[in-house]
Amino acid sequence: MAGQAEIVEGGGAVRRGEALAISLLAFTVVTWGCTPRVTAEAVPYAEPLVLTSLRAAPTAIALLIALPLLRYRLPATRAEWAWTSVSGLLMVTWFLAAFTESVIRAGPGIAIVLMSTSPFFIAIAERWLFRRRITPLMLAGMLIGFGGVVLVASGQIDASGDAGDMALGMGLAISAAIAWAAGTMIVKEQITRRPDTDLIGLTAGQYVVGGAVLLVLALLIEGTGAAEWSELGLWVPVAFVSIVGSAIATVTYFGSLRWLDPARVTSWLFLAPVVSVLLELVLGNTPEAVVLLGMVVTIAGVAVVSAAPRIAAVAD
């Protein structure tokens, strides 16, 4: 029936595009999986919100300085700037601030688990706003991957803290997941409508707007004395997190959206905690057996999502 017709994307060009997208995602996942450990090295030298702003503000500065060298194009029209600003406020300002605060209040395990719900919010939005169907196999993979994240983070889950702080932290983590999901879908729509969208320019625009707002909030709330500005131990991790972890990894994340749908792309982020655990293994910190089991389950879930056919229901 026409109302139930299914479109299956195929062809050599699509397969090559998907292979490139997976390569971009692999780089993103590895980078973001290493970011928490690198960030931890800077924690003794700055308060949380100031440290978070230092992940964003230098990214904007570096991308603007690199503009003549990379020859990228910033958003040109008012409409492009409007949507770039909205996604920047969601994915930079709110996501980074809310996730950082949720880690402090609810603990890293709960924060990671709840933040990992973003693929499900995308699936809900795809179904109810755009009338696109997430295939059962893809949904099963998402559930398996999420279950693996729960196992990976189980050793860090501690519900013994203050109930009010715990509830607020959980709410902030869920809001961060929603913000990331919404921002991802906005960027996907921009790329779909304007295939010539410059991803470096888009990322620069996001960090110019979102990073500036975050920096102002950090200075207003925590003040200029909230960091040891002369410490090399602060600036080396900040350099990695801002240039590699934010600028480059965000561009590769957005690049994957040219060929893959948002639900599939965000499901790959389930692997970031797995990379974090592998890094700890390399550093000589052996995790519990349940964490290793969670790694296997997470990888299996992402494999299922990646193998699921790209099928979209056509309404009416």
C-alpha cells in the first residue's frame, strides 16, 4: 500500500558515504571517550562551570583564527545564524553546563546513563514530529546498547547522596540528553536542506554563540578567581579538550549526519563509556567483571543498530 511504502536507500555511493560516516563517528567516539580522563587532569585547577566554559570558548577562538587557513564559510544568512545559534545554545551552552552539574549532583554513573537516553528522544521525535519509523531491529539495538551503558556505569552509580541534589542532577542529565537530541536534529535538518552547509563554519558559529554565553555565565556565577590561570596543568588538558575534543570531534560528528540518520548517529555515542573503560585498562586500572560485560553488550547493541536497514515509513 502507498501509505505503508518503504524506502530502502542503497547504491555504491550511499555505501561509501556510510563507510566514511562510520569512520568519522569512530574518531568522535574515541575522542569523546578519552575526554573525561583528560578533563579530570584539569579539575584541581578550576571550578566546574569555569572549566566547562574553557572547553567551549577557546574552541570558538581557535576556529575563528583558523578561518583564513581552512577557508571555511560561516553561516551567511539570518536564518542560518538563527538555527546555528539555537543548536549552539542547546549543544554547547545547555548540554555542557547541565551535564557537568548533573555529574556533581547525581554522580558520573547516573549522569552518563541518563544522558545516553538521547537516541530514544530522537526516535520519539522522528515518529511523532516527522512521521518516520525507527525499525524494530534498530530499536532493539538501541535498547541493547543502552543496557550495556547501564552495566558499564553501574560501578559509579551511588544513590546515597542528598535526595534533592540527586533529583536535580537526574533532571539536568535528562535535560542535557534532550538538548543534545534536539540540537542533533536541527543540524541534520540544516544539512538536509542545504547540502552545501560548511560544517566547520557551522561548528564555529555554534561555539561563538554557545561558548560566549557559557563563559559569561561561568564568570558571573563563579567569578574570575575560580581558576588558577597560570597553571600549565590547566591549559594542557584544556587545549586537548577544546581543539580536539570539541572543535574537531564535533565537526566529524556533524559530518556523519550527511549519510546517517540522527538515531543511528547518537546510538554510536553509547561506545564513548566503553572507550573510557579501555583507556583505564591501558592505564592499569582493571574494571569489575560487570563493566567488561557491559562493554560487550554495548558494542553488540551498536553493531545491531549499524546493521539495521535504513528504512523510513512514508506517510499517506
